[in-house]
Amino acid sequence: MSLKQFFFGLFFLMSIASNAQNNAKEVLFTINEKPYYSDEFSRVYKKNLDLVKDESQKDLNQYLELFIGYKLKVNKAYKLGLENNTKYQNELKSYRTQLAKNYFNDTKITDALITEGYNRLQKEIKASHILILADENATPEDTLKAYKKIEDIRKKALAGEDFGNLAVQYSEDPSAKENKGNLGYFTAFRMVYAFENAAYNTPKGQISKITRTRFGYHILKVDDIRDNRGEITVAHIMILNPKTEDTDQDKAKNTINDIYRKIQQGEKFEDLAKQFSEDKSSAGKGGVLNKFGSGQLSSEEFENAAFSLNTPNEISKPFQSQFGWHIIKLIEKHPIKTMDEMRNELEGKIGKDDRSKKLVSSLNEKLRKKYTYKKDSKQFGLLSKLVTNDFYEAKWTLPANAKEYTATLLTINGTKKIDGKTFLEFVDKQQKSGIAVKPLNKLVDAIYEKFLDEQLTAYYDENLENEFPEFANVMEEYRDGLLLFDLMEKEIWERAKTDTVGLQNFYNEHKSEHLWKKRVEASVLSSTKMDVIKKALAMLKKKTELPKIKETLNVDNVVNIMVNTGTFEEGSDALPKGTKYDVGISDIFKEGEYYFVIKVDKVLPAGIKTFDECKGKIVNDYQQYLEQRWVDDLKKEFTIKVNNDVFERVKKQLQP
């Protein structure tokens, strides 16, 4: 495990649920007399223990060296003033916001919403809808008018009138004129929560109750309900789409059709994938891809073709995607993940839709009970008089003397005081929120209640480090980790990429570690028929061109011979195991069900890779080299003192 991996493990993979250690807080070591304590070392060691793959790295003496190296780099970052960088400060704020979310959720409500969402994800619903627009803050008269209109339409639908025709005639969703209100299939988290509730609570073939969303009033008809397709494992053979400049635009299509005919003739899918598939990441595995679900790939055509297969080993006809021509073989279908496996994903989705309102309401109620708060009625009365009817038309502006309202309006927990000006600024922002409560005095009361909840939430957020020690620990680690990321980028990573002289010298010193095996420029001819491969061999010896050989031997729409031309390294899956690495035409030999002849045009001997051929690996190794030298320099720049007695006690506590 490298220092860089240690660093990433340290600040990216911390779990805020980790239990605090009960070790005594003693000074373990100092850097320029700044103390670092045993409890932090023990906590970090235990957190990162599972990340260590090499057992030797669990050695506490070596881990202490890594930990000191980490703290040295953090000290260097502060010495350079990197904590004042605006980008760093913004990133830290973003991390804190993400981390704090765990302290804002009501576990009971979250669990209920996760369960509901997961259960709904088991099904996909096909529905049509009719919408009558009604703004959330519409007047009672307009709201009633919209409701009566949707009510009349629902009566017509219940009486048997065609729902699609009603959508075309009445729906105020612009797309209804084209799709008759048809929304296609969807599942949980795809629609606004209220609409989703209506969809999942309406039986197939029936009309829903009237549903209100922020868009207006809806009715919907559930046309179909099907099981979620889950995930799937397939293998594929791909021939890349031709480039615009290619002279033979049909070559890819013809090749995939040839391969398909060979499959129909009984040749093995896996062998053909290894020989011909141009998806290099899967060809060596017989074309097998990692399992995927709907929406996880970049090609909808590929997904639909895959999910249309039902029986293991079933093979699709050739089809084209935006990437190339494919043939797919079904390996296995997998049911939808368990709720435990999807929990984090579901919790993230809940935070992004209307379900989150339940969590916000729960938090507001909790904080009003948790903290004391007091409103200055006299100050509130003065502020209320400053809000006019212009608010309803979003034309209200802050009073010119708003800065004078510095008297305290709200006090939280007897310590935090919020002045009147802050409230007036909040009122100004609320003009865009759509609040339209009337009369004016009730409007100001409603805005104040929102203001109170916002201020209580802000106070809670500001005090997370004080109230939750584990949150404070993780934030400190994030803070140092982000600083270290900026420092590493500046001192190591960018230098390793741009230091051309240093990179070249490093390559020269280590190039013997980067070797090609023997390679050949060759054409591999294969067939399942001995008589065909004999004819191919005879034609090769007469120096017949490869396209002519294929044209002659592949007749009556039957693919008898396939040719794979390229540069192949020794051990390549595309080369039969019996391949001889000599220039010329081989004898016929058999491997599995195939007969092969190989025409080798050129042999490239084993040798050292050029700089360009191994640049990525060289850059990575150079980074490791620079980092180790840098740490050695930091040990000279800073004074380090380790309290060995304390370290021995820590080792006894941590070792089983």
C-alpha cells in the first residue's frame, strides 16, 4: 500500500458511524512541537485496517511511519498557506454539507420511505394522464375552477369515454396532443411524489383519484404493470462502426453477418468472440460483460436487445448501436438488488424529491423542541409594518434604512442573536418562493415561521462539531485530506506529468522493466472444415489475396472461412496456442473444433517498450518515486519527536 493510497483511504473512506476509541489521550509524537495524540492514531488505524490488502502493512511500526508522513505533508500544506485557497474552502464546505446530511435525517421516517421506494421499484407502471394547470399559490377561485374541470373530465372517463381522446381534448400538458397523455413505463422516483403515489395506488386498468401536484390537478389511467427487469449478464461480439473516411462502409455489417452465420452453423460464440470481437475489454473473456441494469449502459438499443433475450445461451440477431454492430448471448438474468444493497442509493433519491419534505418537517419539529428561542414582539411589530402588498407582485424592496434594524429579533439558546435586518433580507428572498398567503399580517407570520425554522437549522448545523465528537473527527480528517490533495497535485502529480526531462531519465533507468513479448504481424485463417482450410492453404501458397480467398470459399451465404489480420503479442487470445512465430505460412493444425492456417508477414522480437508505449506506467512509477523522496526531504525540514513509551502502550492496545 503506497503513501498515496494511504492518503486516499484516510480521507475518502472514513465512516462517520465509526465508534470513538476509549484510548487515553497521550502525545504520541510531535512535529515542530505540535502534538499528535494516540487516540487519533488508534482511531485511524482501526478505520483503515480493512483497506490494507498486504498483511505486512498492518505492522504498527510501519503504519506509524505512514501516519507521520501524512502529518508531515499536512504541516507542509499549512506552511504554504494552502488553507486560504478559495477552491479548497469551497470544496471543504461541500464535503461538510454532504457529511452533515446524516445528522439531519429522521431515521424512522427515512427507513419507512426507503422501504416504500424499494417496494415500488419492484414494478414498472405504464400510465396515461390528464393535467389541468393550477399554480400552487393560485387564488381560491382559480383553484376551485381547475378542480371542477378535472372533476368533470374524470366523470367522463369513469363513464367509459376513451381516456386518450379525453387527454387530447382537455389535457393542458402540451405533449398530450401527440401522445394522448401516454407517459410510457416508469417506476419509483421518476415522477413527482404525489403523482407516483397516485400511480402506485391505482389498480391496473382503472382511473385514479384526483391528485394535486405543484403543476396542477391530474387524473391518470394505469394501462399496465410489469415487473422491474432487474440486471442481466450477457456476452457480446462487436465490430466497430466504420469511420467516415473508410472506403468500405459495409465491411462491419458484412463481418458481423458472417460471424452470425458461423454461430448458426454451430461454431462456439466464445471462440468467435475471442477471434473477432473488437471490444478488447471483453473479447479475451469470450465476450462476457459485467452485469448491468436498465439505464446503466450508454446504448438503449443494446439494453433492449439484451433484455429481450429470455433463455440462457439464447443469441440475438445482429443489430447496430451507435458504437458498432453486435451479437448478444444471454448468460444470466439477475433479480433486482436487495434493499440493503440499494439503501444508500435510495436514501440519495429520497433527498432529491418531494419525499424530503417529510424529513424537513420532522427536523423542524425536533429542533423546536431541542432549543429555546424567543421572538422580540416589539421588533417584529416594527418589521411587519415594512412589508407591503407589493410583495404579492414580487415588487417589494428592502427599505432604504434596513441597515438601521439591528436590534435583536430572535434569540436561540440564549446565545445566538439574529437581528431585524436579517429577517427583512429573508422576506425579500421569499418573493421568489411563491408564498401568497393573505391577508398581509398572516403572510408575515408565515414567513417568520419559515425564518425561525431556517435559523434553528442553521444553529444546529453550526454546532455539529460541538454536539457530535465523531463528526468533528471526520471533519478534521477531511480538512487535512483536502489540503493534502491540493499539495500532492502541486508537488507530485503535476510535476510527474510535466517534468519531461525527469520522466525520460526515469524511463532510461527503468526501461528494462517494461518489455514487449515476441509479436507477429499476421493473418489467422480459421474454419471448422478440413477441406476448406486445405483450399485456403493452397491459395495462400499461390499468393492469392485474402479478400479473394474469402470470396471464393464463402459461397451460397455460408461462411466457411474467417480471417483475422493484425499485430499479435505472444500469448494473445486471438492467436491459436499452436502458433509458430516464424515468417511464412504455417501447416494446418487443429485446436478445439477449428482448423487454422497462419500467415506471418513479420516477426517483431521481444524487446524494450518505447517511452510512448509505456508512458502511463512510467508516470505512475515516477509519482511514487518523487513522493518517497519528498517525504524524506520533509523529515529533514521538520523536527519529529516520537514518544516511544506511549507508542509501546498503543501497540499493546491495538495488537490482538
